[in-house]
Amino acid sequence: MKKGNIRNLVVTSAAAFSFFSVHNEAKASTEHKVEKGETLWALGQTYGVSIDHIKEANSRQSDTIYAGESLTIPSSDAYSSEEIHLLERVVEAEAKGEPYEGKVAVATVVLNRVDSSEFPNSITDVINQKIPNGAYAFTPVQNGTINNSPSEESKRAVQEVISAPNRSTESLYFYNPDIATSDWIRTREVVEKVGNHVFAK
């Protein structure tokens, strides 16, 4: 696995910038009996499968499902439920207080890292990575906010990005320009600005 330049690992300050990677895990096709109150969105989150793929596997157009009916859940097209939950917590910790679009943008950075060969290829290894000075590369791990429960908005943002057929941007980094102290991160090409964060590649 190709390693990135060590400067990519510098954490400038709280919420300065972050990078992630997720690991794909296949699952066997499953028959699921719908329970009262369940939605396709919730099933997609549980099984790590996009809503569109669930609909395709069951030859349906509508998002509406009913208690008692059986659905075929296809093999996972993305991530394990554990990875999804960890990603939700990272999005919550890094983008709490940011607009919904900012949470989507953070999740996009995560999935863009999957396609990069410059970083560790599992979400656990990346999030728990330490930089040479011994500190964690991610402020939420350092200060414990990674352990907080994700909001429903963070969950929706993660599911939206997982389910999207195409990524909205090529962003690989994000940082808060008001508190970032790294000159290097400011040299990256800016992709977009959402809320208090600058997204770059």
C-alpha cells in the first residue's frame, strides 16, 4: 500500500483538516422481513447497501415499504454497518454545527479517500493513526468526541453519499481557515467552501 507524504498527516489544530478511508466488505444476499416503521433508508444503513440497489433487487420504483413484506437485500455495495457507524461518528464530530451540505462534503472526503492509494485503506487504521509527534491525526480521536453518538442529520449525510452514483467533488482535505495553522494545507487547490470549512484536493 502506497503511503502518503508525511506532511499529509500533520494536524494543524482542532478541526483543521481530516482525511479518511473506508474498507469495502461484501455480504451475502439476505431476505429481510420488514418491520413496522422501517424505511428503505434505514435498511440501506443497516446493510450498507444503497437504496437504489435494494429497489433494483426487488423490482420496485417506490421508496415506500410495508410491514410484513419480504425484501431481498443484495450483497453489500459499500461498507459494513460498523464502518458506516464509525463514519457517521466522524462526520458528527468533525462537522457538528455545520450545515447539512457541510456534513455531506465531509462524508465525500471520506469516500474520496477510498480511491486514493496514498493513505491506509481501512477506516479504523486511518482514524486511529498517529502522527510522528505521538498525537492522533484526528482531533475527535484525541479529544474523545469520536465516541459521541451521531445525529440523524449526520446519518442522512453519510447515507446520501454512500448511495450517490457519482461523487459531488474530488475533495480530499478540509480545514477551518480561521484556526488552521498549517501553511501547507492552504496551498492545496480549493474545491469548495461550505459553512466554516474549506474543501481542497
